[in-house]
Amino acid sequence: GGLYIAVREYKKESGNLITFGRALGFGTLTLVFICLVTFVTSWLNFTVIDPGMVDQIREMSDQRMREQGMDDDAIEQAKGMLNIFTSPIVMSIMGAIFFFFFGFICALITAAIHNNAKPAANI
């Protein structure tokens, strides 16, 4: 939604002519900004707004491992990796990367939709 609108407005400011590369570049730049905002808000959520959320995730994972019949040694070993991947900074980074990956696919589609200018042929 927001990415599409941003590229559409950029196209309007460019005289309603935009190449695929310029649309994709602007869409990617917009996406980087959105990912930075997402990273900061996620990190604030996990550290300031609701720091107990991380503990809830870890407790639910512990419960699931016990329900699956894992022994205590395997659970402790899994908790080591779980603690790394459920730290607020790692979850925020992973979320931003995930968001960027799928956002880039949307940027490609958006650029293809808005592409209406052919680059000048080199003669």
C-alpha cells in the first residue's frame, strides 16, 4: 500500500514518466526507510514497551519442547540457541530483514506496474 503510493507520487513528480530502474530504486529507498522504522519500533517494543514478551516466547517454547517429550539435556541445549534468537536486537534485525525481502518483491511488482518510459537507445 504505502510503497505503491510512494512510487506513484514520485512518478507524478517526475512528469508521469518513470523507468523501471528509477521506480525500483525509489521503491527500494522507501523500503529501507520503512525497514529502519520497523527495526526501531520492534526493538522499542521488545525492550521498553513490553519487555516481558521475550520471556513469554521463551516460556512457550520451553513448554512445547516438554510436550514433545524432549529430555532436559536437549531442552537446555535448545534454550541456548533460543536465547540467542529471541534477544530483542536479533528479533528486530531478523524482522527488518524479513520485511525487506518481501518488501523488495513488492517494490519489483510496483516498479513493473509504474514503468512507462523506455530508456533512450544508445546509438
